[in-house]
Amino acid sequence: MQRRSFLAATTATIAAIAAPAVLAQGGKLTPLKFTLDFRINGQTAPFFLALAKGYYRDEGLDVTIDTGAGSVASITRIASGVYQLGLGDISSLIEFNAQNPGTPVVQAVYQYYNRAPFAIIGRKDRGVTGDFKSLAGKKVAAAAVESTRRAWPLVARKQGMRPDAFQWQTTDFSARDNVMVRGDVDAATYFHDSAVSLFARMKPEELSVLKYADAGVNLYGNAILAGSNLIAQNPKVVAAFLRASNRAIVETFANPAPSIAAMRQREPILDEKIEIERWGITAQYVGAADTQGHGLGDIRKLTLEQQVDEVADVFGLKVKPASDAIFNTSMLPSRSERTLPKSSKA
């Protein structure tokens, strides 16, 4: 089947997307299921603000937000049709589309993490320093299938290290902090913002945070993904979801407290102070330097193409997907709507 370019939208499509979302047949709200990449916490608080303030409802949408099972699993959830939208990893999407050539089944439509928040966090008392080479010979905890672990060979290449320079110890997400605190391992993989739970149990000065971005690996992280059937059949619905979500993301940059409060309506057990701290780290990656030029949610095509090349090479992909099969920018809100507020520290 010939690959279709979703970036080249017709004038009619663009006009339709710019209009408010239409209600489902009979005047009812259009139902949408959105899967997170992981548990509910401050990383994704803006989506709960959009829900609590009725931004989705204002767009004619009845949105359900569910917890995720990892940023890789989100892709298969959407591909199966169980979810229409979700947060998923761009590198994993490149691999998925390479393994399923032809018209893409899932595409990214809004770049949430403008840079992937991948990090390996190590114990200084085990000899882990700010140098990636200090990981050589160490034990590093990671889940069996997770984007940070799978992207490690890209860092190894940049750092002139062997991909097997250290020993992986497969650990469930929920046990990662425990094995670090007990000293069962020397280091562990994290989304940087996920590590606030570890920082609450170990002093930050006892830990070294090795950011993949500091190793010269410029990777886009988790993005809002959509099923291609929804994109093709009802792009107005996707555009409406992005407008509402983007509105909440911009507001969260200006003042995260209402978003954290909205998120805690779903998970009241979470600590407000910790979750605001978590969002502070998330914001560094969502509002990375590129967003000052092209706004939230957008990408630089050259950067994505370079990521496709690197992922295809390191993952040994037989097919290299075109960048326009990975990312569809045609449903983004206007540039003016995606500008970071001046008060933002990101």
C-alpha cells in the first residue's frame, strides 16, 4: 500500500479543522478515550485541568482519561482501536511504523515532551558521577520494556561506550525506588520528572542525574498520538482535543497549582508539594528551547528526521519511515495559541 502524506492537508481540511468541533449525532458530546503513558501525577496534570475546567466539553468532547502501562504500550492501545488518543514515545512510534509499513496506523499530532526526559540516576556512593562512563560495570535497574532503557544505545554511541557497558537488572516500575534506596543496584533509569519520588527518599546530593539530552542525544519524547482512522475520518475532533489540551498546558506553565489540584481530584493521595516539584521538572522538557521558536506542540522536521535515522540504525530497522508518516502537524492549534507565557520559567 502506498504511503500517504498526512502533513500536506488540503485547504478544505484546514478550514474544517479551524471550525469548532461538531457534536456527535443527536447533539451529544463526542466520546474520546485518552490513555496516559503511566500513572496519574504532575507530569500530565494539564490534561486533568482541561477536564476539570470543561475545556474538552466546550469543544464538544466527552473525554475519558485512563492510566497507562508505559509509553510504548500506548501505541499498541491506540493501534488496537481501544483508545483513540494517548501519550506515547516518538522513538517507539518510529519502530512501530517501520514494522508496520504502509499507511500509518498511529501518528503523533502534538509534541508534549519537546525533549525526551530520559535519565539514568546513580548513587554517588557507588561511584556514579556526572560522567556516563562511570556507569561501566555497574548494575542499572530498568523495566523490561521502557523507552529510556531502549534508547540507551543512542547514548552509548555518542559517549563512545559499548551498549553492554553495564548490567541491566530488570525491575518493575513500582520497585525501582526501593532497589535504589536499598542499594540493590547502583543506578536506575527514569523519566527525570518521575524521579521526584526517589528524591523524596534520598538526598539529591547523594545522587548523580545523567540526562540523555546532556549526552548530545536530541530526542523528541512522548507526544500526543492519534489513531489514523480518527485523523482521516474526523480531524476536527483531533484538533478540538488539541486546542483544549494546549489551552490547559499554557495555563499550567503560567500557574501549575490549579492543574495539580485538578489532578489530585483523581488521585487525592498524592502530595501537592511533590507534584508541583515534578511539574517543574516536566516543564523544562515540555517547554524546551525549541518551543521558543515554533511554539508548544510543534517539531523541527530536521530534528525528527535525524531521530528517525538514529533509531533505524540502532534498532536495526529494515524500513525507515518518512517523518511525515510519524508526525502530522496539520491539526495543531494556531501558533499564537501555542506560545509560552512570558511568566514561564521553562
